[in-house]
Amino acid sequence: MRRVVTNALGVGAAAAFLILGGSQTAQAATGDLVINGQHYQNPSGCYPVNGSASIQNDTDARVTVHPDPGCTGPETGWISPGGGGTLMPVYGVKVP
């Protein structure tokens, strides 16, 4: 009987771990992203632009650029943390 109770407690603890804290959630990049003069603090997600973009990446994450405003197509380039530049054609800027 003792073994059955121990196994049941082990399964319950594992389930509680998965429900309460076992999964990781996505977090925004830390810092500032500037796209065409617009500042975004701790950005996350996709930012649509109109064909060209002046980007300054002062975050701790690599930013990718895409040929579509929904950032669903393949990345066509990236800007490393601390980097910047003017890129075209760009229709989407994505921050993980």
C-alpha cells in the first residue's frame, strides 16, 4: 500500500510542476527598438513597415526583417543587438 501512495504522490507532483511552472513563456526583448523614428520599449512581435526602414536595435535580441508585413515569410536579413541601418525592401520587422 505504501508503494501505491508514493507513486500517486510522484505523479501528482509532476502534474503540479507542469501546470504551475514547468513551461517557459515568451518574453519581450529588453531595451529599445527604433523603427523609422518610432521608439518601442521592450518590444515583442512583428512591426509592419512600408517598404524601407531605418532601424536601430538597442535591445538584447537579434531583430529579423521580412518581405511581408505579417513577418510570416522567410527572413531576408537581421540586425544584431546594438546594430542599426536603413534597409529596403522591408515590410516587417520581427522581435522574438
